[in-house]
Amino acid sequence: MTAFPHFYRCLGETIRTNRKKAAVSQMVLAERAGVTRRFIQELENGRSNISLHTLMRLSAALGMTLSDMCAQIETALKS
């Protein structure tokens, strides 16, 4: 996991930004996506990895498509 610290930071920032835009708490997002609040916290802080399936569930919980989420992460990686 330490081989990609920039990726994990961008992933976390993207999730946090979209969660705040949707005006939901970490707890609400976690419940909607079927994960723990602690997991959301770890993701947003760039300290955890995520499976594609879980990223898809998080995207849906935020009212986004997986492709939109990935595009935002890719944009963040380029900046």
C-alpha cells in the first residue's frame, strides 16, 4: 500500500469532497455503502485501500457512477 501514497490521498480527498457535496456524514455514507464509519475515515485520510466493488458501492451511495468517481480521482492524480 505504501507504494501509492499519492493515489490513496487523491482517492480519500475525492471521497471526502463528494461526501461533503452530498451533505452526508461519514456514518451515513458508511451505512449506505455497507462499510464501517472507521473504514470511511481511513479512506478519507489516505490510509486504506479499497476494492473495486466497494468503490462502486461508495459511488452509488454518493449518487455517482463509478466512472464519474474514477474520472475525479484521475483528475486529482494529475494535479
